[in-house]
Amino acid sequence: MTKDELDLVVVIMAGGVGTRFWPLSTEERPKQFLNFFGDRSLLQKSYDRICGLVPPERVMVLTNTAFVSKIWEQLPEIPRENIIGEPMRRDTAAAIALAAALCRKRFGNPIMVILTADHVIEPVSLFQKTLLSAIGGAAERGGLYTFGIEPTYPATGYGYLERGEKINSDGDIEHFHLLRFKEKPDVQIAREYLESGRFYWNSGMFVWSTDVILKELDTHLPSHFEAITRAADYDKTPQWYDALKGAFESIPRVSIDFGVMEKADNVCCVASRFSWDDVGGWLSLENYLPKDKRGNCSRGNVMTLDAKNNVIFCEDPQDTVMLVGVEDLVVVRAGGGILVVHKDQTEDVKKLVEQMGKLS
């Protein structure tokens, strides 16, 4: 399928808070708005990847109400009415239900592409080729498509997809039925998944037609479907925010994986060979920052003595950080705060930030 044949809407999910990147990322400035490398934020890079496939008026961004203005500042090409502020956090099922209800009301029954605002994907040409293949599969088969990422190590921070039979080969891009979604495993289970060759990392990106996902929501999450489609009737009216707030207050928090994808029958994936990284925490920057001969990865004016295998990040590249006689640390200076944590405990940064929030 070529881009000229597409009836397509791209939805970028941009409501995360990125607590694992404190002190650079905060409640007021989550990671999708940050520039870790290059001259564009993660949100802007996500938009850049689909430029040329759809016009800006066919791009929607789902986010927290508090971030609407910031998103428009970073993506002024997108019509303001296409930046949708959610009144409260209700996880991905609510956001996707809202996007689907608005797509049906505004555009009819387009194919929807669901992307996230905080992934790093290269090369863009291969991503777009894979995306077009998934779009073609969803249009032809009417199924729910996701992107399976071939695992390169036994990751415990990702969910997994178990593939079933192959249903199509689109050139060198293979399509499979999915047997099941698996939650984040412990390291032993992750090793078994890796060795079996049957499992992919769950990328959290999806493709489906608007009518198909709405039907699945009606079947598996009827409270979400009813509340949010009813609220969508007030789109672009003075009653919109109150209607949406009432709908979100009435539904529980649930992910699209748990609420729909694990229960649906016709779930497929494309085996994706592009490089994918969800940039989940400070350790992920090791892949992108310059590294010295002793394994220290850094941004900033960094000086070391008998220090090795550290990650050092300065928001202001002119700031100076000195490390003496330490190893396997993450050291961050940003946003008026300083973080020092052992590499083995970077996941605990989130816990400490949550504690700080309760104390404030």
C-alpha cells in the first residue's frame, strides 16, 4: 500500500511523566518534551517519523490537559483541535478509546496508527516501510496489528509477544498471528523467551481500523466504549471538557493490552527489524552518548580519574562534573537537582520520585 492510497490518521500518545529521568524529567516537564540528543525532542522526533505519510491535519496527539500548550509549542504544524487533553490519567485504553471515538466522528473509518512520543526508532525509512506493511495488513484482514521487536537480550522491563503461525510475507516483512501477550518477566523467564525464538518485545505501537477497535472496545470494555463515545458527541462544543471529564471519572484505569489485546481473537504483528528503544531510563543513554576508553558515557564537561563504566549527563553541556575512583554509577545534573545512583538500582529512581511527590 502506498501513501497516496491511505485513509489514515496517526495518533501520538504523549501523556507520560517519565519519572525514571528525574531530575531532567519532572511532572511539569516529562521526558517526551526533552532533548537528550540532537536538536529535536522525543515528541518532535516521533512526529518527524510520520511526516510525508499523512498531512498535519490527520495527526492527533493525546496528552494530559496540562501539556496541550506545550505540545502545540513543539508541534505548531498540528491543528490545535487535534491536540486532545485528557482530564485525568486513565491509562492507554481510555486514551485509545477517545482517539477512536474522535476519529469516527471527524474522519469516518480511517486506519489508525497508534504511536508513542518517547521512543527512538532508526532508520526512519525502514520504520515507514514496516508501518505501511502493517497498514496494508490491517486494511486487508481487519485485525488488530502491533509491532514485534526482535529481542537482543533478556529484558525484564518490556512486555513480550508470543508469535503463532505466519500469515503473510510482504517482501522481507513477515506477518504473524499472535498467541498471547506476556507481562514483564523475571530474568529467568526472559532468558527462556529469548532462547525460544518465538517471542518479541511488545513495542506498544498499534495499527487497526477505527470501526474494528471500537467494536473490540464495545465487546471487552463496554463501560469505556459507552462513556467515551457519548462524550465524543460533544466534540468542538462548549460542553466538551465537562462531558469528557465526566466520562473519564466513570471508568477505571486499564491498559489497552490488558483490556483488549489479550482478549481479542484477531491479533497480528509485523516482525520489525528497525532499531527500537523506548528510552525508559538513564541507562538507555549509554547507546547514544559518546564513550571514552574506560567506558564512561557522558554529556557535559566531564573529567574522570580512575573512574570507569559510568553514565554522566549534564543538562547544560558547559557544566563540569568530576568523578574520581568510582564505577558503574549514573550521575545527572539537571533542573536544579543532582542524581547519583548505581546502575543496578536505576529502576528505584521512580520509587524515590514518587515518595518525594507524596511529601510535597
